[in-house]
Amino acid sequence: MAVFERGKPAVFIPVFGNEQAIDVTGAGDTVIAALTLALAAGANFVEAAHIANIAGGIVVMKRGTATVTGEELLGAIRREATGAEASGSR
């Protein structure tokens, strides 16, 4: 994911989770919903994009049209913040 803001350098956010998606059905809807919710809650664009990227990464690892729960998203954000995702812990 990439974030482009006027007057600021581009921010590139790597894929969250496994790069081998199971099913991308509805992933875009999840990403835009998470981005919008994060912005409405006061996140800046980069923070919102990170949250949206994580939400999208979670749902593409599920079969069919899937959702991400608040608990799943919060747990993944916590793992990402502590570096557990980078070390392979999930």
C-alpha cells in the first residue's frame, strides 16, 4: 500500500501477513471501511493506511467473503507494533 499526501514524501507500507492470499473477495471493501473508520476515529492518513492494510491482510487469508473482527484486528495491530509479525509469530 502507498500513501501520497501533498507536500510529504510517499509512504510505502509492506504487505501484512502472508503474501499468498487465499481469497481476495471483498478485500477492497474491508480496506476502505477500515481506512474510513480509522480516519473518523482521529487517525492520520498513514496510521489509517496501516490499520487498513492489516485488516485487508487478515481477510485475504480467509476463504470466501470474509470479515475481520475487532479482536482480530487489535491483536494483529499489537503483534505488528511489537514486531511479532516480522518474526513469524502470529
